[in-house]
Amino acid sequence: AQSVTQLGSHVSVSEGALVLLRCNYSSSVPPYLFWYVQYPNQGLQLLLKYTSAATLVKGINGFEAEFKKSETSFHLTKPSAHMSDAAEYFCAVSDLKAAGNKLTFGGGTRVLVKP
Amino acid sequence: KAGVTQTPRYLIKTRGQQVTLSCSPISGHRSVSWYQQTPGQGLQFLFEYFSETQRNKGNFPGRFSGRQFSNSRSEMNVSTLELGDSALYLCASSLDLVGSRYEQYFGPGTRLTVT
């Protein structure tokens, strides 16, 4: 079964500093991978997705992620953090063996941005 | 285009009662998935409906059920509520076409509190 591990449940960064959120997946076949962001009292918003095309994926709000098959990783980065980036971020993997649209999520990483 | 809508946004119920939550997907989306989000268990997949049929199911007891109507709107029902059912219930819809499979768009959620 697929699984997703996000290293670090909380990350604190200074405004203007690099944001790096780590995600490792376990899958028997190369999956589709996603990053979602959740602001307080809201649902999840899709940041970006990897679907076996380019390994470097650019998303919204200046975020990007790189798929590394050899490391089974899909880390999310943003060169310069903004106060509005404070939120919880979830990495998700598709279950290609299951019928339909099933996503398995990591435990989430809460980002705090310090002024 | 309107996003995924969920009603109600907040709900307080008593143990033993039942509850029905509603989800209207993005226009044209035929797949609707439900997830439960709790601080302890994170985001867990409940089930997915496509063309009024349950296509996938997570590991939840039979007290959790759902259905989808011909207009793709979906409802989920929880019977005999337990304190542990307190959670944010998220609905997500997907276009479910080649190139967009697994790409899910989430509603704001229904916050259920069981007392």
C-alpha cells in the first residue's frame, strides 16, 4: 500500500528565507504526487502536482517541487517565504492500483513564518 | 466557476444521533470523494463516488455511508455517532479525465462536533 512521510510536523522560517518541506513516498509503481496547502478553517488547496512528465514541477504562489525517483522524494520549496505562507502543507500520493481517485496523505507540516 | 460547496459548515450532535453532510462538486466534475480530518489520525479517505456508484472505500466502519445523485451531488451519513467522530469532513471533486485523474479540488469542510 502507498504511504507518505512528511519529515517535521512543524517548520519555522524567517520571512524571506528558503522554505523546504520534505516528503517521501512509498509506492510499488511511480505514483502521481501532490502538494496541498490548508489555511485555518479552510479546505485544501492544490499547490502543484507531478504526473510523470517533468520532474521539476512549478506550482502556485512561487512554490515548486522536484520528483526524485531514486530517493522516492517529492520535496516542496519556495525561495523566499512570505507571511502569507503560514499554513499547513500536505503531501499526497495517488493509489494507482485502486479504482478511482484515492489519495493518501502525509501527516502534514505546519509552517510558521517569523517576521 | 463555483468551487466545491459543503453544507452545513458547522454541526453539533449528541452521541447516538445520526448526521447527514452534503457536498456539491464543481460543475462538470463526476467524481466526489470524502475525507475525515482529525488531529490524531490526519487526513483519511472515507469513500469515493462516480456516476452514482461507490468506486472506492476506506477503512471505516459501516456506520459511515454515502451516496451520489444523478447531478453528482453527494451526501455522507454517519449513524450512531461516537465522540471519536468529531472531525472536519472534507469533500473533494475531480474531473476524472485522462490528464486530470487524481487531481482533486476540496471544499471548505463540515466541522462536526459530537458531545
